[in-house]
Amino acid sequence: MTTREDVLKQLGRELEKFYNNAPRGKAILRLEYFVIKNSKKIMSNEIKPIELLKAANLESKNISGEINRALKLSQYVEITKEM
């Protein structure tokens, strides 16, 4: 059985790579894409934005608001193309 902590660690590792490897000027776009794509996991495990940022070693970035916006947006959009 996968625990909440396991999910948090996995998402953190993936987000860190996804964000840090983003082309110049595309980091926030990639963050939002990642959150929308993984919104069900994030919400079902009640992961807070700051927890996700800490797990991704991105807590120094002031982007928790972007995560909240992407989570809200995920209720209305569907990803049809991989990034």
C-alpha cells in the first residue's frame, strides 16, 4: 500500500526535475501543468502546496499560489497533450 508520504516524496522528486529542467521562462507553466496533471493525487492525499514545494526542494520559491490556482483550474481542464 502506498502511503501519503510515499506519494508526497514521489511527486516532490518529479516536480523538482520538471521545474528545474524547464526551458527559460517556462518554469511556472511547467509547474501548473504538473499540478493539473497530478491534481487527483495531490487532492486525494490532502497534500498542501507548501508540503509539495518542500518535497521538491522548491520551498524558497514563492509559488504556492500558483499551485493553488492550478488545483482550482484542474477541475475545468483536461490535459490532452504531454509536455
